[in-house]
Amino acid sequence: MRTGDIVYSRRGDVERRALIRDTEDGWLCGTGCLRVRFDAEHVDSDYASYYLGDPRVREWIVRHAHGATMPNLNTAILSATPFVQPSLPKQRAIARVLAALDDKIDLNRRMSGTLEALARALFKSWLVDFDPIRGTADGRDLGLPKKLARLFPSAMEGSEIGDVPRGWEVRGLDSVARFVNGLALQKYPAMDGRALPVIKIAQLRAGSTVGADLASADIDPDFVVQDGDVLFSWSGSLMCTIWAGGTGALNQHLFKVNSTQHPKWLYYLWIQRHLADFRHIAAGKATTMGHIQRHHLSDAKVVVPPRELVEALDVILGPLLERSWRRLQESRTLAALRDTLLPRLISGKLRVPDAERFAVKGGA
């Protein structure tokens, strides 16, 4: 493969493509993929990649792929894909505008990961390793503000899971949050134009409802997902995330996790701490799709500090996670803006200089 090639999968998610960059130049294209190579004198590869990523073009490819259960793609289908080809300078200008938005999206993704990693590190230090208590016992100064440091106890005491800070509770994970299992949403078809995208494990993994099935919007609010909700897949690909993919309907095999007693960071980060154990349990199930059961949530033990300390930690950990998922929410808006700008730029309804100013502002 060469820089500028575009690679498709022959089967499965056939509308997805990858643009070969300098780091992949010289790699080999396997038999499970199809390679598209444009004439560089007439087509800008970045523009081509953006054009082929337009939702309408992707939908066209899926619609023309062969196979009912597993779509299959071939060179004839790709060759017949409609392709709008402006002048080369205009192609490059369009790609430049859209790349500015993609750069913002990538920065948001990296910043979101950094913020959550910081929250996890602080959580581990304070509620798992008990560094403030152990540091005091060892005569070490951990640099905590004095007002916060005073809220940590000075000694440990025994418990069913070993030594924990004195006065802290040991509880089951399901006692600090409510785990709402999703619905079999095929029983709730969309009607009268009122619909919600169905959030399944695939949508959870992608962080998006693009291309999702639709279900009735007239379901109990308990099963409606909003940005900022904690979602936990207990079957198949076990994962937990703070959702930022827009409003949707909660499908079976997913928990929506919430609490009226404890802040989001406390139960979200405790789920993350137990996730490896849950995956190990699921992997040991003698079934086609591994899963955990309700009692595994009870068996997963967590420690809960006194209310005053939880409230003090909430001032630090709460905003970190809030800013993390808000970054992803903003990226969803930017991606929608990018997909809206492309056809308008190609058709000439929007001038490139105007689009550039719009992209710099992020659509504000």
C-alpha cells in the first residue's frame, strides 16, 4: 500500500474505510481488504476519504453490498460508487476545513482520556491504596490541602476484605448504585415518527448511535439514556463508560447505573476497578456469550468513606469526569458539523472561507 490509498473491508462493516498515512506506507493489503488508489494529479486523497465517509455515501455502499446476514463488498461495487470531483484546489481546500474539525475532535478525545486517567489515579490513591492514611503512619507528607487531609482517618482497622481506613464502610457494589437492566427493544417498535436510537453493546463501544436501530420513544424514562449516564454492559464485551452519544433507548444486556445517595464518580470508578474481575468471571462461563449475574455485583466489595469526605472528594473528582465526557459530547457536535459541511461545500452552497471561519469557531 502507498500513502493516500484507501482500504475497505470486504465483508462486515463494509462502509468503513481507512486512509493510509506515511506510517503505513509499504504495508501489505490482505485478502480480506480492498484497496482504492486515486490518480494523485486529479484527486486529493484526504478529500476522497472525507467524501467516502459522508453518511449518504456510506449508506449507498451498504445498500449495494451483497449478502443479507453479512454484507460483502467487491471492486465492482466500489468502482460504481458515485464520486463528486471538484477541482483539485477546491478538493484540498475542503479537506483542510474538515481536517481542522477532525483535529479538534482528536484533541477532545485525548483530553477526555487524560482527564479520566487523572480521576482514576486519584481515586486509586485515596480509596484503594489509602495513601493519605498510610502516608501519615509513615510520616510522609503527600501534599494534600490541610482541610482535606484532616478528613482522612489516622489509622486502619480490620474488615472482611482486609485493613481499611477506620470508620469507612465495606459494602457490595450494588448497594452504592442502582443497576437498571435494559429492555428487549424489538418488542417496542418505533411508531408515528416518534423514535429513539437503540443503544446496544455496539453503540456503547462506538460511543455513537449512528446507524442504530430505532425503538419507540414512549418507553419508561428509566430506560431512556441521556448524555452523562453511566452505562455498563454485563454481557459479551464487558465495558463501562459515561455515555456522550446522545439520547437513546437502553437495550437488554446493558445496565444504566445511577444513585440518589452517592456521586457518579464513586460508583463509576468502583465499577472500573472491578471490571477486570467481571471480565474474568464472564470468560469462565460455559456459554456462547459470557456474562455476569446480579450476585456478582453484591460480591464485588467497595469501601465508602464518611459523607463529609465523600463531599470533599466530589469537589475534585466530580469535575474531572464531567469535563471528560463533556469533551466527547462536544466531539459529537463537531462530527455532525463536519458531516453537514461536506455536501454544502461540494455543492457550492457554502464558500470555503466561510466554512473555515465556522470550523475555527467549532460551530459556535
